[in-house]
Amino acid sequence: MVWEYKIIFVGTESEDEEEYETRLHDSVHLLNELGDEGWELINYLPHHMAGKRTKYHAVLKRQKTG
């Protein structure tokens, strides 16, 4: 079986709780759309940046066709 992979940006930490909830909802929506296309979430990567903030990326895979 051959796989293809995708890494997507899903958000950055925020001290604003309302902004955090919005980003969380948007990320769930995006992951559901990608799931409908056959992508499976296999890992979630935090990337620590300067200023104690963290960016997050999702790693996905699906079976490669053709």
C-alpha cells in the first residue's frame, strides 16, 4: 500500500478565549472536510515559537491512487 501525506496549519495559541474557540471550530470543520476526502489524522505537531506562542500543524495520510 502506498500513502500520500499532507501537513496543514491548524492554528496558533491565543490568550483570547473567544478567538481560541473560533479557531478550534474552524479546525474541526477543516478536519471533517479532509476526512470526507479520505484523509486520516495521524499526528498533531506543536511548533514552539518566540514569545511563548505555539503554532499547531496536523499530519494526515490517505491511500495514494493511480
